[in-house]
Amino acid sequence: MARFIDELKRTHDCGALRASDIGREVVLFGWVQNRRDHGSIVFVDLRDREGVTQVVFDPETSPDAHTVADQLRGEWVIGLRGVVRSRGEQFSKKEGKLVSAANPNLPTGEVEVSVLEATIFNKADTPPFALEEESDTREEVRLEYRYLDLRRAPLQRALRMRHRINQATRNYLSNKGCLEIETPFLVKYTPGGARNFLVPARLHPAKFYALAESPQLFKQLFMVAGFERYFQIVRCFRDEDLRLDRQPEFTQIDIELSFVNQDDVFALVEGLVFEIWKAAGIDLKEQYPDGRFPRLGFDDSMGLYGNDKPDLRFDMHHVDLTDVIVEHNGGGIPFWQPIAEKFKSGAYRRDLPPEIVKALVVPASANLSRTEADKLEQLAKSMGAGGLARAKVGPDGSWTQSPLAKSITPELSKAINAATGAQEGDLLIFQFGRTSLVHTVMANLRVHLAKKLGLIPEVGHGGKWNFSWVVDPPLFEYDEDNKRWSAAHHAFTRPHDEHVDLIETDPGKVLCYRYDLVLNGFEIAGGSIRLHDPTVQARVFKALGIEQEQAQEKFGFLLSALRFGAPPHGGIALGMDRVAMLLSGTDSIRDVIAFPKTQKGTDLMSDAPNPVSPGQLAELHIRAVQEG
């Protein structure tokens, strides 16, 4: 082995050789991906992170190298010296003539390396699963042997994608005058927002740090400190329930800017997104020639799509029928009549409706069977709905195949057809009741139907990149359980200037400068223009029921800083993992994180979390309590 690496240095990676290299002597290192023994000649596909090259061990060329080839098995690590040659031709029984032996599926497919000298760096046990492009091995097994799973091409491509995103981000933001500055991971626990991971402070018995869920407060302090333009590619930690696009530790591209308004933040981020997509080989200028993404008001987003992160690759809008139902006093439908009465009596406000009625039109071209329609109802029930009212539009506009048809007035069915644009053969599906539940159910049904109808693929972007800013959300939301107002995002978001006087009198009407960047149904970035005025900040705290003493306890150091000449500022954070996930065409961020946790927050490879010794706990002044 000493001759290789010490004397024979690698000349090319396994994805580099082309026809122009024929005749050149090369040195390659890598892993044995496949070994094929064709009698006296042995063919090996040699792999490294850059690709695969076919190498040939011929006893007539080098008996010693051929002896090495006889021993080789999958995933052994080897080095070799050889000469590049054309793959030439081979006789095709099917075509009855000589045909090219080149492999058009490989960039190196025109050539192979005739081995003159070879060595074995390391042997390998048989892997517990095949390291192939597509794997049907259970994810639990692949996560247990993640270091092997990472050898597979899709995961290597995903992590290379992250590298390109990092490089594009640093280059772009540095050129825009942003300074990369780090913030602490061990911070003070502040209640509210996401649940924090707690870390015992050994030097301070019975006290704890929290792992930072974001650099939010610190990056605002950078603005107070006069750094003006900051960014960081930073790890964040949240102890929350997991799902396919969520991990307990995740990465975000964090940005904060002084002396800016919302438009300034958008312009910077749009330029960054263009650069990131360009690094991935995608030119967004074809779709967005002016370099700007469209904007969608929060209320419109909720009304048309049922959530604030709509997938805009297809239409299929929701239609809010509440006003139509109220106008027709429920139109003979028993469960719609009480909703109409509450609005007419003034018990419900039109601008903050606790209950609504929504419809979605499934076009006749979908040709849904009754069984498929029944499955939609089961899906709605799985999300907490009581059911899914539906009706099919007949030739004369009347409704069929629906219990509603027996009691609805002709006037209301005609008005609903007109409001929704429903035509003969279309299927109308309805949800009514608590606003948040109606939005959730209808939003998920919309996406489910789009996949079923082939409007979007089951997984991936399908070549479509539909961005939108969702803007102007409410600053406050009403907590029905506790009968009080709470911050819809956080208490440091700047309200629209013309709404400041509504903070005390009508908090529900106060809109703010918070914004999300949405792509294909995913929120990939979110931020806000911050509240830098201590007077307005105090009014917001008062509306939230936060007394001065409580505010000082939770956010004291930030409130103190804001009194020492804080500039107007705002910022945003982009979810690195989600961006990489979308660009890689997968539906799980675990596929784009080197060593992810499972949905239960465990690391199957290293067996974390794990118990610690009583001595370690005693040193931290902690006692472990066993359940059960």
C-alpha cells in the first residue's frame, strides 16, 4: 500500500475520464461498486463521490493486478494504476453485428481503464443493504447504517446541493454588505413560542440554559450595536413533535438588516433565491423576468386556499359561501341555518368569523366514482371533521347524489352554483363549522385532489417553481380557549402605521409587516419588520395582557437595548433544509441532512438519546425519575 498514496498520487476522480483521455496513464482510488468475472477477465465498477469508472483486470496485461482482482468484493477500498482505453465494440446477438460497448448512461461510459497495478486499502463486510440509486430498504435500517446510506448517489447529490446552497449564500450576502456573525447556542429560556431543549448548568445548580430555537433576539441586538447587515447559516433547536419536513435540530439562513422596509428585505431575499437556484442549475429569470415574486395578502391566501402557504402550481380555489348562506337564511339546510342566524343577530362579526361555510369544485373531468368520493369523506374525518357534505350538479343545475338535495331551496343551490362556477357533472364538496378546522380540512383536500388529478406530482416539484410572498397578516389572534388576544407570530412585529390606534380598541383588525416566502406549498422563509419603538411596543404588550414586570422578566435585555437608540430594522430566516429538500426533489428533510433524527427524535446510528450514569446526574444536581 505504501507505493500508492505515498508515491502514486490520485490523478483523476472516478467521474472525470473521457474519450480525450485515451492512452493516458492514470491513478484512481475508490470503492468496488460491482465486480463481474467474465472468465479470465474481471470487470470492476470503481466508485468515488464524483462518479463511476469501469476498470478491467486482464491477466495478460498484469498477472499481479489480476490476482488482486480475484479477491475483490463489494465496497472494498482499492487503488489502481492503469491506462485509459476505448471500450471498443462487442458482438450483439440481437443485432447480429458488432456494436459499440460504450455505456451511454455514464459520463465515463466511452472509456475504461486497463489495470497495470492494484492494491487493497481495506476490506469490507457485506453491507446490510444494497447501496443502489433506488433503495426499498426500510428507513430505520438505512438510518442505523447512515454512513453506508450516505454512499448512495441520491444522498451524496443532496449534500453536494447543500454545499452549493451554502456557497451561493455566503458569496451573495457578503457581496451585499452582510457580515457573517455567530450567536450563542446556550441561551436564556424564554416561555412562549416553540418548546426549548434545556441544558443543565453544572456550575449553577438547579439552573438551566436553553438551546436557541433561533438567533432572533441576538440578531436584533446586532442592529442595536450598529452592524447594520448581518447573516448567519445557523443551527437551531426546537423540542417539538416531528414530521417529514421537521427535525429537532435544523439549519436556517438568518438575515437581519437596519434602515430597511419590507420591500428592501424582499429585494435582497429574491436576489438570494435566484442565486441559490442558479447554483442548482436552474434559471428563475425565465419565469420571473423582473426578478420579483408575486405577493398574496394573508386574508386572500386563507380565503382562497385555506392556509398561508398555498401551493400555487394549480388553481382549484376554495369559495367562501358564508355570505351566500346568511343571505338565504341557511337555504333549508338544518346545519347551516344556525350559522346564518348568528351572523344576522350580530353574535358573529363578518371580519372575524368563528364559523364559516366553504366549497370546492371537483371538475366533471375528474370522473370521481362514489367510492372515491366516500374516501374523500374519510380523509376529512381523519382531520377532525364531522363529515364531508357533497353534491353533484345535474343537467338543469339541480343537485343529485346528495342528502342536501332533499332540503336545499332552489334559490340557494342556484346561488351556490353561480358563486362557485359549478357546471353540469361537477362535484361540489362542502365544509362548515369552526373556521380553523374548515380551512385545514379544505386546504388538505385541495392538495390531495390535485395529486389525484395529476395537477402536481406525488413527490417533487415537477419542474414548476411557484413562489409567492404572503403578506399583511394580523398582528394578533384571538385565543378562544383562554378568551384573550395573543401574538400571531411574536410580540416584536411592527404593525401597519395606520393600524396602531386600533391596538387597544380593535386588535383583530391590526395588520403587521410579517411575511412568509412560500414555494409549492412549503414555507421556505419567514420574517418581519421589527418593532423598534418602545412606546408602541408597550401598547402591544398591554393588548397581549403582558405586564411591564412580565415583559422585563422575559425580554429584559432586548427591551433595555431598544431604549438605547435602536434603528428601524427587519429580517428573515430561510429554512435551509426545506430549500435543499425541494431542490433535491424529495419529500423528507431527512434525505438532505447528513445525520438526521427519526420521527421520534432518536439517532438510530449512535443510539442517542441514551441513559447517563448516576454520577453524571449527581454532578449536575439532577435526579432522573422513571415513568411507570
